[in-house]
Amino acid sequence: MVKVLAIVVVLGALAALVLWELPRFYERPIGGTVAAQQAAYQRGDYEGQLRALEPLKAVKPDAYLYLRGFALLELGRLQEAEACLRQSLAMEKDRSLRAVAESELGHVLLEQRRYPEAIASFESSIADWPQRGGGHRGIAEALLRQGVQPDEALRQAQQATEIDQGNTSFSAEVRDLNVGSSLATLAWAEAVNAGGAAEVEGLLSKAFALCPESNVPTRARVLYCAGRAYSALGKSEESAQEFEAAASLDPKGNYGRLAKAAKP
């Protein structure tokens, strides 16, 4: 069962996409617990996600720890999130599952502006699962957030997109979410690298089509990337609209907070 879980559990960028396909790989009643926390995550109810996770603590502590880390990141409880993810990594031996936790840890470190550590964590995730685009997407975002090495950020975003588009091991729904997240990051990177407005908007259009509002945190990520892309293009009105939409959609989540802080 663990081997099967390792193949399917990682769902990309926001590493939090891992929540989508976990339930089918656990016995009942564990599967019901995972499904409940997944539903809470999907609608942006991160406190509810934490509550739903509690029955998992005694029976599957490694999964409990990294899923709790996902929720705590969304809530901005970064020190707690880091502690959970590091504990999970200390327990987990499977390389694919380690890649999940390493990628999410990278995002926690990114929010703490510990950029070298974040990039190192994303690189570890790539080493553990090279066929996954999330680590490359994380590195691209880390560079874009700092405003450094724009050409490398673009290269990493392109690589993330290519990997996600070519990955046939996930369900169509999960693949779409991964590809959409990578396309949004690529749009941001293209805009920073003086890409044309038509090209950037084309990438964003594809990203929005793949990441519906029913998945609140993923859609908020795409909206935030769109805001940053429009800002880089000098389109301040469009940028403000995207940031406002992200903050309104996911006010308690990580990208909703980032968007609110970025609004002019």
C-alpha cells in the first residue's frame, strides 16, 4: 500500500495538491479521515482541516505530520509547520513521499524568507523525485520573489511545466492542477523576462482553465501569480484586480495573504 501511495500522493506546487488523491490509498476508517480533511482544504477551511486530521495522529503519524504541515502553512503558523514537516521527514524513508514533505518545507521556508534553505529543500525534492515538477516550480518562485536571476527563474518554470505536462502517472484532474500551477508561475517568469503581454495572458488563460475556483488554495495561487505577472507587465489595474480576487477567494490561506499584502 505504501508503494502505491508513493506513486500517486504527490500532487505538485502548492505541494498541498497531495491532498487530492490520498483517500483511496488508506484503509477505512483512515480513508474517511483523509477525505474529510481534503474536503476542508479544498474549500479553504484550514482550521477544519486540522480538526479532521486528528484521528490520523495515532494510526498514521507520518501522514498526519505532513498533512498538518500543509494546513499550518496555509494558516501562517510557519514555525509549527516547519516542525511538523521536519518530524515527518525524520520518519519517512520512501523517496517519493520525502519529496512531498521536502517541497512543502521549501514553501514554509520561502514564506520565512529563508531563501537559500528553501531552494535547497526544493532541490532535495527534485533529487528524490525528478519526474515531478513541483520542486522546479518552487525554485522559480523563490527566485521571482527575490527579484534575482530572472533567466534561471524562467528556465525552472519552463522545466516545471514540461515535466507536469508529460506526467501521465496522475489522474487527469490532478495533472490539470499541476500543469495550471506551473503555467501560472511560467507566466510570471515570462513577464519578468520582458515577455509579451499576449504570451503572458495566453499562459494565464490556460492556467485559469485548469485550476477551478472549487479548489480554493490552488486557484488563489494562480490569481496571485497573475497579479505578479500583470505587475511586471506594468498593468497595474489588472494586477490589482487579480490580487483582490485572490485575497477575497482565500482570505485565510497563504496566497490570499500574499495577495492582500501585494495590493497597491
